[in-house]
Amino acid sequence: MTIILVTGPARSGKSEWAEQLAQQRATAKGQQIIYIATAQSDPDDAEWQARTEQHKQRRPAQWCVREVPLALAQSIGQHSENHCLLIDSLGTWLANLIEQDIATWNESQGQLMAALKQTSADVILVAEETGWGVVPSYKVGRTFRDRLGTLSRSIGELATDVYLVTSGYAINISAIGSAVGRG
């Protein structure tokens, strides 16, 4: 089991990099790629539909796609070492659960972390970087930013590799950086 975290800002190429990693790993190990899309379809939002369609057009037809907007931990638990899971994205999954109170969110996050620790599948997760700018002036924005930052850091601690993708370039920051606060 390998866990890889791919993070970066909007439109940086992080999803494309994660797709390349999944294809490379699955080819080398003879795995089936399971693309877990956390987005919920919204036929009333043409711009959102165009974004999700762009992702669909890039994916090879043989990839198995599962739309999992909420039950991410349970979905991870259904797969084995024969699978490479590509989860795109943690920010969208969090947005789907943003109304959860802190206790319920901690339970959801704990279930995800437990599933990642227990799976025998390879897992590549895509996460958005949101905390590099101004502190949001509204509570839900701060909650989203803080929860995603904490979740990404927790997954980064489990990950074999952590990539930062920015401006179309991927950097393996786990290979050149130092872990903060471990040990």
C-alpha cells in the first residue's frame, strides 16, 4: 500500500499530475485504476459541469469511475491491492461535509484516516491549497480552510510521497523537505 498526496493551488495541474502518477503505478503493478470523484453533479451550474466534463475527457475509458461525494472512507475500504485509487478531491469532499459540527467532522476525518491506514490499495489523493492568502472574513470560509489544512497535514504524515504542483510543475516536497512536528 502506498499513499501519495498531490496538493497545489487552483488550475496548477495537480489533477493531471495525479492522473499521470496513477497511470504509471497501475501500469507498473498491473492494477485497475478506480477514479473516485468527490464532486456532486449540478445540472444548474454550467461552469461546474464544464469543469467536471474536462476531467472526464482526460480520463482513459478503461478507468472505473465512482462518484463518492460523502462516503469516502467506506469507498476506500472496498478496494484491494489490485487497485490504484485516485481521489479527486479532498477539498470537494470537505465542501460536501462543511455543515458538519466539529464532533461529526472529527469523526468523518477519523474514519477517512483509519481507512487510509487499513487499505491495501495504492491511494493517490488530490488536495487544494487554500491557506496561502488572506484569512477569509466569513466563518464557513475559515472553517473550510482550517479543516482542509489539518486534513492535508494528517494525510501528508501517512504519505509515502507528497507533491506540490504549481504553475504546471510537480515537486516531490517529501523528498526535499523536512517533516514538521514529527517525532
